[in-house]
Amino acid sequence: MIQTRPFRLLLNRHHGTPGIVVLPEGGFRRARAEITSWPGYEPTPLLALDDIAKAARVAAVHWKDEAPRFGLGSFKALGGAYAVAKLLIGELARRDIAPHASTAELEAGAHRHAAQAITVTCATDGNHGRSVAWGARRFGCACVIFVHEAVSQGRRDAIAKYGAEIRVVPGTYDDAVRECARTAEREAWFVVSDTSWEGYTEIPRDVMQGYRLMAEEAAGQLPAPPTHAFVPGGVGGVAAAVSVQLRARFGAAPRLVVAEPEKAACLLASAEAGRPVPVRGELDTLMAGLACGEPSLLAWQELERGAFAFAAVADDSAVDAMRLLARRAPPLVAGESAVAGLAAFLLAASDPLSRAMLGLDADSRVLLFGTEGATDPALYARLTGAAA
Ligand SMILES: Cc1ncc(COP(=O)(O)O)c(C=O)c1O
């Protein structure tokens, strides 16, 4: 299916041990009620990839296609924008402006002056910033987004389109996270981060509650419960959200595999170390959304026992997987960060030892989270030779 290339696979020795509740159910119910009420909300498609299932010798492969999500091109639309809405409503109440404002009122321009006086900010490698900027535009507050140098012009433009100010920071995504936090502290802005750290968990928890809707939709669309799910890992937020939601829907049975780029595999490194650890270096990977060197604290608290295994794949394998999808009939458009799980699945499925480690066999039903479409169309065209 795709070329055999080296990859890493690590079984999680703590899988299934009891731990703390990172994402309480009440928070998810609120997120789901809010997001599904937004104009333009529609579940994204779940596609059966029978050709890939046959070639990988498993019973079924399903692809949750986040490309059409709210016209933003990725699942991130669910998290950042929801957290912006929740923050604004809370802040308007705290300032005695509106005790119970709704997003419908905010979108209609109620409390406009008060909302404009509030600035939200975040660091991003593209998709999260787009979601925060989109939410800020929709709900009427100001927005400043920090990107590191390697974030492509296409991705910067896609954020600026929603009226956000863009600030470029030398270094990596993690440097942008720190610069954003420092500036926000100085300016009294509100950081709406998709990653969490000691003492900063409330907003990232809302972001992750929003992500759960993707897994909840997929659970309702599947013809039968999955045995395995593969999800891309950056700071781990989306993988943790999927882990929680699959457990809520299907119990402990589905085996979750978190797939990262080999040069930014901080979750795999943390599983190896038995505690959250950073990976250093340039983090230079084509999979821009996954170029994160430090796990999110909250995500780690879920994944340290929720993930069945961690995998790390090379950029070349991601390109192989993008091309495979682009050339099948009908073609499927998936961005670089979306295919980490597919690449890990195909590599594992064709390697007898990895197949055995994961328990992949002819009865396996595999759910893949295709977390973005061609969020950088020029790059997509260059990598696949196909137009997005
Ligand atoms: C398309 C895509 N997939 C996956 C991820 C990883 O999400 P997380 O950082 O929550 O692990 C990102 C993060 O930006 C992304 O943009």
C-alpha cells in the first residue's frame, strides 16, 4: 500500500490502569449543546475505505474526514472557537455586563463594545489559531495570534483572513507558546491555548471538550464498534479527547494508537520515560500541526493510561499516505498532519511483529481520524501532485 520505511511503535505499559477524570461529562454535554447550535454545524463525513481495509487485511477501515469542518478545514474548529465563546460569556458576566450572554446574542452584536475590549490570543502552527481567530470574529472580540517562523504564508493568511493580528516569533511552536504567554501577561489578554501546563488547564480543557464532538459523531456513524483507533498526536489534546470519548461510548475495548512525527514524538518519549518529557531540537517536520515538543499536561494525564500504543513515523511516510489517498478513486484530500495515523496503521499492518503487538487481524475494525483537509493548498499540491 505504502512503501515500507522505518517507524517506531511502543506499547503503553500503563494502558488501562485507573486514573483521574480529565474531561468530566457535564463539560462535554455543554460543549456539544453549544457547538451543535452554531449556524453551519453539520457532522463531518465518515467514509468506509474498503480498498485500504482489503490491502491491510483487516475487516474495515473508516476515515473521519475533518476537511469540511465549518469551512475551516480541520477538527480544530471545534475546540478553539468554543473556548473563545465560553471565555467571552464568562468574562462578560464577571464584568457585570451580561450575566448569561449567549453566543447567538454575541453574533448578533449584543455587548459589542464590551466584547471588543477583550483580546484573545494563542500560539499556533496553523489550525488552532484559525479556530481562535474565527471564533473571535464571530463572537466579536479582538484577537492576536503568534506563529513561529516555519508556519507557511498560506497558513498565516488563512488566520489573518478572520481579522486577527499575526505576530511572528523566532524558533519553534513551543517558543511561540512562551512568547504568547509572556505578552498576554503584560497586556492582560486571554490566552486560549490548545495546550495546558501546571496552573493553566481550564481553557485547554474546554478546547478538548470541543474536540470530543468529532469522536462522538464518529461513534454514532460507525456501523459497528471499532477495535482500533489511530489519531495524530501533537501536544496530545485531540488524542486524549478521542480516548475519553471512545471509552465513554464503547468502554475500554478500542485500542488507541497515537501517531506522531519521528522528529517531534514527545508523547512517545513521555511514555518511554513514564512521565511527561519534552523533546528538543528543531522539530522540523512536514506535519506542521504535530510539530510540538512538549505534551499538554491534561492530555498526558489521559493518554498515560488511555493510549494502547504510541507510534512515530517519518515525513516520507506521511507523504506516501497523502498520495495514496489522493490517487484512490474517488480521491480523498488529506493534509500532512491528518495522515500520521493512516501512515502508522499501514506500516504496522504490513509488519508481522507490529501487527501482533497491536492485535491487528482479519476481524479488526479500524477507525482513522483524518484531522484536516488541505489546510495549505499550495503545499498539498506540491506534495501530492494533485490540486486540493
Ligand atoms: C490537523 C491536525 N491534526 C492533529 C493535530 C494534533 O492535535 P494536538 O496538538 O491536540 O495533539 C493538530 C494540531 O494542530 C492538527 O492541526
